[in-house]
Amino acid sequence: MRLFGLIGYPLGHSFSKKYFTEKFERERLPCAFENFPIKDIALLPGILKEHPSLEGLCVTIPYKQQVIPFLNELSPEVREIGACNSIRIRRGILTGYNTDTIGFKQSLLSKLTPKHTRALVLGTGGASRAVRFVLKELGIPYTLVSRRPGEDCISYASVNKEIISAHLLIINTTPLGTFPDIHDCPALPYEFIGPNHFLFDLIYNPEETSFLKKGAQQGAITQNGHEMLIGQAEASWDLWNRES
């Protein structure tokens, strides 16, 4: 029985375990997937020692950045982004990848149109770094928005009609609106959003966040994070099964 798993904390609403368990059952694969809710990333070596048959791990919050010192090799994406969400384990060598970029890019392109030439990226954490990596690949300039303004970002308070009008692609990389706090949303002047806008939320639970709902009420195209999660999971599976 091949073994795969997920590290993070807490893991009460894990997407990965449900997805992979159903995939293995549906495709009749001799594989199992386990959650490893560790309170400290320093516990990772112990998990590996206790489960020597582990072939791959998904990595979720809060360890996408903290896990990097424990890896033997890094993909170019991980080196640039500074965050890892997938680990391939082969002959004791841990190689870190970022498949969030693959999942996000696939999902984004499914609804992106030529008019979405500038992006407003809400949040500056690890998920934001993966999003920015993809936007850079696609040649889409972006403006970062954070609670506190800085050299490379503006504050929510400074987002006005002109900024909203100039950025037809708005991407939420923050956890605002995640279940159970479903009424939360980024503080934007939603009244200036219109039918030409595309709002993308990395959150998948609930299916329609307040951020997306407010955008849809203004006629905007919307997309949640579910397709992105499927895309990153399948990309991880491909990496775990790659021969070289």
C-alpha cells in the first residue's frame, strides 16, 4: 500500500484527505492518504521516521514557508516564491514543489479575457506569492493591497474608484470570508466594481464568499478556489508518480 499525506495545523477541514481518498477509491489505486496535524514543523522528521513508506506530502498552513529548511531539494518555483505546498519523497530525498501555481494558473485562465490586463492582489502572504508568480509569468502587472501600506503595497483605505477601475482583475489571497466567518470580506469599495471585472477568491469554503457575492451583485465574473485546489492536487499526484 502506497502512502501519502498532509502536514499542517489544524486539519479539521482538510480538502486533500477527502479528495485523495475518493480518488484512490474511484480509480481503485492501492494507496492511502493520512492527515498529520503537527503543532510544530520540528515534528516532521518524526513523522517521516514513523512512516518510512511515505512517498509524498501535501503542505498547508502554517508550514508552507517553515517546511523549506527541512527539504533537500527545491524546485525553481519554491526558490522564487519561498513557499512549498507539495513534497516528493524518494530514497530519503525530500524535494519541495509549489503546485499552487499550477492550480491557480489553470483556474485563472479558464475565465480570463484580454481586457483583464492589470490585477489587484489582496494580501501579501505565501498564497499571494504564488499568485504573483503566475501573474508575472502571464505578463499581468499587479498592485498589492495590505492592511498596512509599504514600499511595494497600498492600504485598503487607499483603494478608490480610480484604482478599482484600472484593475479589472481582483484576487483575494487572504483568509477573510473562510468558514465559519462567512460574513467577513476584504474592505473594498464594491460599488465601483462592474461587469468588466473578474473577482477570483482562493477560498473554496464557502462556495461563494462575501467577496464573490458582492462582486456578482455588481455583474462581475467570479471564481472560487475549488478548481485551483483540484489542479494543485492533481499536479502533486503527477509529481509523486514522475519517474525522474
